[in-house]
Amino acid sequence: MNPPAPLSFEIRGAVGSSVSAQPRWDRINSAAVIAQARRIYFQFLERSVSALEPQGIVLSPGQGRVVFELPVLLPEEQFIPLDWVRSRPSRSRPSRSPYRGL
């Protein structure tokens, strides 16, 4: 087996396949990012007749797309898994304790 050929060029800021890296939630507004991904996903559902199941949404500044395979991301892109898009946003509710009022 031959050793791998050396890289012919390097993309600054790229670190392999960035899909495995989670979005940096400390640097973004997670509610806004997931809301944007939901809008793109629901627009896709309204317009598509595809029976294929998407893997998730790729967001880049000002736009996004539904993807059917795990993508290799550009440095400014974020991958939002479909499970996050489909899950209901959690709302903080007061605890309903059976002992309330005793």
C-alpha cells in the first residue's frame, strides 16, 4: 500500500470534516440559529415532493440549504442536525408538584 500523497494546498481555518464539530453555542444565538434552520426545513417541506430523508440543514450567513448527506463545511457554515430542527423548543414551566398548596 502506498503512503498518502502530500497535500497540494491548505485551506486556512479548515479542520478536516467539520460536520463532527458542533456549532460554538457560546458564539452564536442558538435560538435564532435553530429558528432559521426550521424556516429553511419547513420551506423545503412545502415545496418538495421528495421522499428522501434529509440529514440536516447547512447554514451560512444569510442563507441555508437542506442536505441529504453529511457535508464538508466551509469555515463560515454550520450544520444543524435534523433532530434539532424537529425537536420542540423547551419552555421553562413552573414545577407542578403534587405537594403544592399543602
